[in-house]
Amino acid sequence: MIEIPTFDNKQNLPMNTNGDQPDYLWKSVIEDLFPDFLRFFYPEADQIFNLKKFEFLDKELQKLYPDKEGGTRRRYVDKLVKVQLKRGGEQWILIHIEVQGYADKQFAQRMFQYFYRILDRYRQPVTAIAIFTGSKGQTPDHYEMELLGTRLKYQYNTYRIIDQPEETLKAAIQNPFAQVILGARTALMSGKMTDEELMTRHEWVFSALDKTLSNRHKMAIFAFVRDFVQFSNPGNYRIFEKKLETITGKKNVMGVKEALIQQGIEKGIEQGIEKGKEQVIKNLLSTDKFTVAEIANFANITEAYVRRVRKSLKNK
């Protein structure tokens, strides 16, 4: 059994009950910055993992833990990543990532259910990270049960953004994912500081970006923060975008949602589909990042059409 670094787990800390940070923000930025995600949570990541060999198994994870029929759309992010280790030849492990932004009494039990289903399916070592993105409630760090002398305790890594010292995050600012966390933490301070203070802090995050960072990674961070930030005065969103344009040197900085839609359209074009609308819908549905209403609005079609396309995918 390999040794995996662990975090300092905390119990009985608040968690947000609103769940208003869109899933696609976290899904997209984790995928775009995954090697930096590992470096952020595991300081020795470059010695532990082969950061060029990893695979996202989200579709497999959905099969292991499907949505209930007729249930409401989930408001949390779950990801499963297959990562190869540097030692042990072709040895690899699975990293289960949960990003949770609302109160859920069944969260710890769900984490355990994911664990045993993943372990049963792949028969490989599993580690889990739960990232709490809110500011109220609980952040459970384990699931425990006992009956007639039989006892089980499943403990997983937890990380609550609002609790992280700002200076600690600033000290790690050269890691792009630290910039994401600092941006998210700043956004969570909405209501506790003025719009001007929020804007100034976000500008500091952008100005601290590593100059050698690729444009793709820069835009991933810009898009995440742009879509995540919440101002009390709606007029400040345009001011904020203008500041982004000054920093990036580009106009109309594409947000995460627009980028994902563009990827879907480009994928349709690459496949030689001229009219392409149905393929674009399929591509957007396959990401599991948008509601039927959102896709219908993006593509300027009816929700009934989107549901028909979704049904055709399920029947295959």
C-alpha cells in the first residue's frame, strides 16, 4: 500500500447553505489546472505523481453513483481522476474530488458510498478530497457506523476555503490553483467588504500571476474569477470586465460558460457537421455541466428539443 500525504482535518466548521456557485466553474478550472491542483494540495506532488499521465473518469463516476430518477439537479461537483505514480512502474491511484457548497446531512455517507463503489470497481488505492466552498454549516470529515461490535470509520481530507489565512494563500500565489482559491475566498467575502475592496483584491490576484504562465492557464483563472465574483452593484461587473481587459490585453474575456459552449461548437465543426446544432447539444449534454434550460438558451432552441436529444443519447 502506498503512502499518501494527508491534511489536517477539521470538524464542526461552518459551510454555505446557498449552494450558489455554479458547478461548471469548479469542474472547468480543476480540469484546466489539474497538475497545479495536485501541487497545491500535495507539496511533493512532482515527486509523487507523473503529472503528465492522468485521466478524468467522471462518466464512470456517474455510472457508479447515478442521479435518482426524477430527482433535482445536483448542486455539487464530483470528479474522479486516475493518476499514475512516479514509483512502482505503471502503478496508479484514484483521486476522488468533491466540491460542496451547501448543507447536506448525507454528505459523509455519500463520500463513503463513493469510496467503496470506486474501490470495488477499480481495485486500486483511493484518496479523497472534499473542498467546502461556503461560509456556513458543517464540514464533516468522516463517516462512522457501529453495530454489535462491528465498527467502521472512513475519514477523508477536507479543505474549507473561507478558513484559509489570506497570507498563507498569498505566499503560495505562484501556484495558479492558489490564485483560484484566493479568488474564491475573496468572492466569498462579498457582503463583508465593499465592491471597491473586492475589486482591488481581485486585481492583486491578477497582478501576481506568474509571467511565465501559459495564456491558457491565465484565461482559466480570469474566467473563473470573472464568473465567480459577486458585486452588490450590478454596474460594477462591467467595470470589473474593463479592468480584466486592461490586465489581459484582450477585449471580451471569455468566461467559463462561454468557453465551454465554444468548445462544443468547435467540436461539432471539427467533426464536419455543417448545421451542427444537434451535435453541439450532444456535446454540451455530455459535459454534465448545464441544465436543459441553459442549453436551450445558449443554442436558441426549445427545451423540448434538448430533452429529445438527451433522450436519444440515453437510448443508445
